[in-house]
Amino acid sequence: MLMFHMTFYFLLLLWLLPTIVVAMSSRVQGGEKFGWMLATLILTWWAFLAFMIVTTLRNNNNRIPRM
């Protein structure tokens, strides 16, 4: 029974980890953060991967000097 509980809590942590990372992220704010948190709760790692790609690309585009 202990092994079942340990496995359950481990899987729960894996499911919630992307949402926690998005909640603590400074890459997005306000309603956009809420949308990403909702997406990571539903789609978990796929939405987290999309979050990392989209916010990284957006931050890289803001740093490139325009001519």
C-alpha cells in the first residue's frame, strides 16, 4: 500500500510540475499566465513545451536590435 501512495504522489507531482513552473515564471503576466497555467493543467507537458518555445522565441525577438 505504501508503494501505491508513493507512486500516486510522484505522478501527481509530475502532473503539477509544469503548472508550478509557469506560475512562478516571470516570462508572462496576468491573463496570459492564467491561460498558460490552465493549458498546462489540461495538456501538461505538451503545453509546457509550447510555453517554453513561445516565450523563448518572444524574448529572443525582443532582444534583437532592429535596423
